[in-house]
Amino acid sequence: MGLFESSEKFEEVLGGFFRELAENKQIADKLLKSKLIIRFSYTDPDLIIVVDCSGDKLDVRPHDTETKATVEMSMTADVAHKFWFGKVNLTKALTRKEMVAKGPIPKILKLLPAIKPSYAMYPKYLEDNGYSQYNIY
Amino acid sequence: MGGYAGQILYVNLSSGTIEKKPLDMAFARNHIGGLGFGARIYFDLIKKNPDIDALAKNNPFVLMTGPITGFKLDGAARWTIGTKSPLTGFWGDSNIGGFFGARLKFAGYDGIVITGKAENPCYLFINNDTVEIRDAGAYWGKDIYETDRAMVSDLKSETGRSGTVFCIGPAGENLVKYASIINNKRHAAGRAGMGAVWGSKNFKAIYVNGTGKIEAADPKKLDEIKEELKEVYEESIFIDALRASGTPAHIDVGSLAGDVPIKNWQMNEWEEIDDIGPGEIEDKIHAGNRTCYGCSVACKKEAEVKEGPFKMEKGPSPEYETVATFGSMCLNTNIESIAKANDICNRYGMDTITCGATIAFAIECFENGLITESDTDGIRLNWGNAEAIVAMTEKIGKKEGFGAILADGSAAAAEKIGGNAKEYLTTIKRMEAPMHDPRSAHGYALAYAVSPRGACHEASLNFNVEGGSQMIPEIEELSADYEEFSSEERAKLNVACQDYGMFFSCCAIFCNLGAVPLNATQAISIVNAITGFDYTLDEVLQAGRRLWYLKRGLTNLFGARAKDDQVPERLMTELENGPTAGSLPDIDRMLSEFYEIRGMNKDGIPRADVLEKEGLGDLASALNLA
């Protein structure tokens, strides 16, 4: 059993964070430059979220299984949660297939500088939105 | 048997004699190749009289390929060199890619042993069976690019096609203590000052043309393995990243983990780091891709700066380590200047890690008033001063003015500068630490501390395994899930990384980048298919372990003791901010556990019974351990 008790709760927490990122101009503008459509597939609990950077505005769509994504990322909900704290060794996670990424790897790597500032935002987001029980670091 | 060329060249520069000795296959089986051959041959040459100066004529130099060198495989173009290091005073070795190793084997030689000193500048000419020591007067004084071009131009008609050149530049001739030796203008034997050893011998270059073939003992089996590996490589994101951006991809990934040292190791978080990351490299200086012999990964990149103060012709692009030493370490956000500094290092023939780290050290001395413009020939060595960094790099290559002080490395410079300059050092055994922060992965601290050649991330597979790019499922320690930011079990991890790493990247010789996706079964199967031997995992680990003890013993023989295994304060200071805030390796604990596992005494020397068990009784005798 992972840290999040249900898919609904995980969608509320992580989906909410993605929507906050979408409202952050500094981060969103950089992500939009990539034009990627990223589908995150989480397990334990299960959840699918599409982050669509192909338009003029960052669009976060939970449960979207229809859109053809350019990048598919799979991981457990706990690994995802740890990642947004900046506490996942990305190289190791990918080597050991704790995270699986499919798609244009060079373009995916280019997203890293864009999301770097979000690490500092995540704990604050949890605290500010009543999710302090998930603030594990 | 397959894989080996079957001969080793012995070149005595003092007498001008050249001898071709057949490779003893029992020796080959036992030591596999590369530094397995080289360190053993070197030790046999010096063990009766180990009291030698690195730049004296009685310091031998060994160059050895591995059994897989010269085969068209990903990550298999590597070869090795070794000798006593003028930078550290201890055993030094270097691992190189490119084309030279393959061509040498095609000419019929597994390696070259160089002894003595020539009276006048000379080079070694190899064209299959023809091996001659020739006058290098026409090339002495030329930089690496000029030498390479001139030699190929002068000799290609004689050899029927272009040969490949491995040569030193002015830094090696001037005995800069971190001078490198470079093949084909871009593949450097960078660390430990091997180029100065050539310079001291009046030895400029080796030109080799080989047209023979190296056969695998079981080519069908080798083809099967290659087929199996296609899928493994297709699935590897690490390989994809290397193909796309080369080693600078680590700027993006490493900075997330706090692995990239900044401001001479005082920070690991810097808002401007993206200015020197792979995105900026691609936008501003990228000019093409290159590769090593037979490798499809093609992680080598080309750079060009078309205009401005850092204009440079198309040439090798800076690797990650170079971007960090001349960039983040100096708070330098100008990627063109980093490319230019890299170009200068390549032309003069200098290690970019020691050179950039030494300049970062000098900047800190300057900023703190230990040196002034009157010391630095008018150069304002401030943080981020790109022009000053490039100007000082050139001065070091020429060994001119303050550059001559820095040409001996930062440890020697600190002694000359005095004051509290030593507090800014990042050296272990007088070698500047590479660009991976032990506060992000504690085992790195131990890996740097006990590396026989000084602070080095390639001295074992610890960086690959603890850093996460490599996992060896067949070896428990190399596949375990270790707690992050902890020193727990890192001694055990380091020992396993040394034993397997000595086999993998020193004996066989697989590339620590291009061969990362291989597990042990695949790596050993490749060696067996090529050689026809039937190595088991235990056997290659034994050969690796023996080589580690031999290299450690050589460093002990040259005077290293436990005090030389200490990690400098600068790397062992807790940072208040950034991804590694509050993280500090417990180096005393790791060293203590490591000494225990390795059977080393309190002086940091392996015990006699341990060496004898590994078949190194003569090393125990040389160390007076009996």
C-alpha cells in the first residue's frame, strides 16, 4: 500500500499541483516550448494524467486515455510524490525501471531545467492546501 | 584463441632498441588485458628499484589494449596507459577511447612498453611490421592539432593511407604536471599528467597504421550477443541521452541531485546553471557528432564558435567534466568561453579537470586577497570572468608567468601561495576531485579517497553504480537498493565496484559510458566469445581484485599511506542550501570499514597475507611486509 489511500486523493493532490504549475508563468512558458503531450500513468493507486504542452496554455487532464501522447511516463504514485520533492535519483530510477519513459528522450531531458523550480514549490503547495500529512521530507 | 594481436612492443628510447615479444597466453588468461597487463609489466620493471622520479628516464610507460579493443561493438574502443604520475607522485593511469587502440591491434600489437629517454625529440612510427624510432624535430613545439595534421600529411603516402596519431602538445613538452596525451585530436588520456612523462623522455608521438584483422574465437556467438544487445541498447535512456547531448546531459540531471560542484565546491545550487547546460550547448556551440572505433553511441560532440572573443574552429566540444570545471566551478556562464578553454587544453594537451579546478582554486585565492593582479600578470581572476579564465588557461599551457605556478596543479600552487590557500583545495593525493559531489552520494567520498591515482570517479564503478547509471544484477552489492544520503554499506559497495570495475573498464576494457547497459553475463560472454577463454564471474572478479591490490600496492610503494586517503575539508563541509543540504559523508567510518574488508593495516597498506592470497607475494616483498 502506497502513501496515497485512493486514486481520487492522489488526483486531488498531484493533479492540483500540476494545475498550480500550469498557472506559474515561469514554468509553464518553458514547458509550452517543448510542445510535448505527456501522459503520466501511475500505479498504487492508479491514475492517469495528461499534461498537454502543445497549445497556447498548459492543459492538465486527469483520466485522459484518448489523446495520443508524445511521451509516456510510468511510475508508482510514491515515486512520483518523491520526485516532486527532488528526492529521486533520476538516473537510478530510470536504470532500475522505477520510472519508465517512452518517447523522444532528448526532448524529455530538456524539460528538466524547466521543472527544477517546482521542487521548492511542492512542499509549500502541500502545506498551503491542507495536505501536510503528505509532506514527508 | 582470439581477440589478442599476440605481441607486445618493448621500446627503449635510451638505446634506440625495439623488441617484439610474443604475448604469453597464460599471462593473458590470468590478467585479461589493459591495465591487467600494464600494471603487472610496470611493477615487474620497477620492483627491484621503485625509488624513481616520475620524470626520470627510469620511469617506464605502459600502453595496453584489451581483448575486446578493435571489435565493432558499442563501448569497446577503449585502451589504457600507465606510469608513475608527476602530478601525484603515485601510480597513475588513464583510459582512452578513439581509434588508436584498434589500429595498434590491427598492426599486430596488444601493447607498447616504453623505457629510457631519447637524447633528442623522437616519435614511434608503426606501420604493421615496420616499427621505428624517428626524429620528431619537425613536430616538437607544435600543438596537438598541428602535430596530428602534420604527421598524417607527412606519413600517409608512406603507409598507404592515413594512420592515427597519439601525441603530446606544448604542455607535455613543458612538463606541465597534468599534461595529457591525445589521439586523433580529441580522445584524451587526460588525468595524472601522463603527457609530462612523455615530454621528459623527449617522446612526442606514436603514429600507427595497421591493416591486419583481429578475429574473435567464436564469431557466431559474438554475433548472437550483438543481436541480443540491440534491444538492450534501444531501451536504454542513458544511451539515448548520451547520443543526444553527450556527457553534458549530466548538467541537467546532476544538478537536480546536487552532484555538480559550484564555486569551487562551495555551492551545489546555482540559478544560472542552465546557461551552460545541454540546451545552451546545442543552441550556441554544437557543430556535429563523432564517435570512437566501432561504437554506434557517438557520445562525442563537436563545437564551433564562429565569432567573438572566444572564436574557435570546429573541434571537440567540452565534456561534462570540462563544462563544470571551467563553468560552474568558476561561476562562468559563458558557454563559448568554456568551449574555448577546452580548445586550448586540447591544443596544448592538458587535463581539463585539473586545469579548470586549479583555475577555480586560483580565483578563490584572488577573491580572498591571497594573490593580486601583480601575481597574476594583470589578469583579474574574479568569479565568472570568462576572459580571465581563458587567458589563464593559455598561460598554463605555455607555462608562462602565473601560469607556471598553476601548471604544477593546485596542491603545489597552494604551497607557493601560502596563507590559508590550502583551505580551498579539493585534492586527494594531489589530484583535483572530479565534478561529482560526495555530498550527493556518500560512497563517492570513499571512492575518491582510496583511488590509487588520486581523486577520481573512474577509478572504480562506484560513480556508475551509486550514481545510478549502471546496475549489475548478478552481483548483490551492485544491485542493492542503498539508502540515499547515507554512508551505510558504502565500503562494501566500493569494494565490489572496484573488483568488478577493474575487470570491466580496466582489463576487458569496456567503456564506462557506452557499455553501461551491459550486465555481467553479457560482458563476460563478449570477452569469452572474443578470447575463447571460459571466464566465470568469480574468475573475472578475482582478476579485478588482484589488479586493484596491485595498483594500490604501487601507490603504497611510491609512498602513499593512510594520511593520503583523507578527503579535503572543502568537500566535507555541510552545505546549508540546495539538494544536498545537511548531507555529509562519514568518511572516517567508511575508511575504517573499507580497510577492514580490504585487509589493510593502519598505514593503509594491504597486509602480506592478503597480497599473497591474491598471488602478489612479490608485491608484499617489495613493500617489506614479510
